[in-house]
Amino acid sequence: MFTPTEAGGVGALAALLFALFRRKLTLGSFWTILMETGRVTAAITFLIIAAHMYARLLALTGLPGQIGGVMAMFDLGLVGILVAYIVVVILLGAILDSTSIMLILLPLFLPIMHAHEVDLIWFGILTIVTVEVGLLTPPLGIACFVVKANLRDVDISLSEIFAGAFPFVLAMVVLVVLLLLAPGIATVLI
């Protein structure tokens, strides 16, 4: 019934109406919600501005073209480039958040993917799944730290959380391999 953006707006309106109906929303709490929303929006806006500046800087320096030239010199081919990309994303996922990884790597690799005429929807799905693998891997898998921070049971250790996330890591690695071997599964519904 709605586009994703419209659905977000409708969901926010429904949450507001629900809070008003339950009489849980006071003027003070509404102001707090507005201020928090403003802080999050400002932070995201600065990230987007920095990403645009970074992408323009990369374009001015010609770094994506040079990286593409180096990869062509090694004659890796598309599969080699994708494997290198996946390894870098997983390594960065162990130490950075998903937005930072995409803001750093996509301006470097999108021109290379475009030159190889790769379906960018498939590449985006591959990127997201690979980033999620990195977010669950030690030593600094951010998703596991978020789970630990939100647990009420202090007896559960971080190593137990990493161990519990391991089957999901394996499943996503299998998915990455499937996406590499059969790219059509990512775009079959389009």
C-alpha cells in the first residue's frame, strides 16, 4: 500500500496516535522525543555530507581509477576483485560500523563494478550481507557488543554471544557464496 518511505511516515504517525490514545505522551516527553530525533537526524546528515565530500575528493584525486588500474595490472578479473572486496569488507566489519564501511568502500569500488557492467542491485545486496558478516565477527563485531550492552543477564559473557552468533555467520557466508555463484537469486523478484 505504501512505498518504504511512506510506510515509515505512516508507522511514525501510528506510533504517535497510539501513544496519545494510551495517554503516555506528555508535552515534556514529546519535546524529549523531538530533541532526540533532531540529534539523530543531524548526525546522519553530517555523515551524508562527509560521504559526499569524500566521494568528490576521491573523484578529484582519481584514486578509484588508479585502484581499477592496479587491479587490471594484477589481472584479477571480476571474481578476484569481488573476493578481495569481500575480504576487505569483512575485515573492516570487525572494527567499523556498517555505514562507515559503505561510505569508505563504495566510492572506491562502484566505478570498478560499473566498468565490469555488474548489476548494482546485486552488488548492493552482496555488500550488505558481507557487511553483516563482518559485524558479527571478532574481535570487535559491533553487533555482538550491542547485544551484550542490551542484555539484562550480566552472567552471559561476550564470548558466549560470539559463539551464539557463529551459526548466523556461517549461514551468511554460505549466502555470500551463493550470491557469487548465482547472482540471479538477488534480483529474481525484480
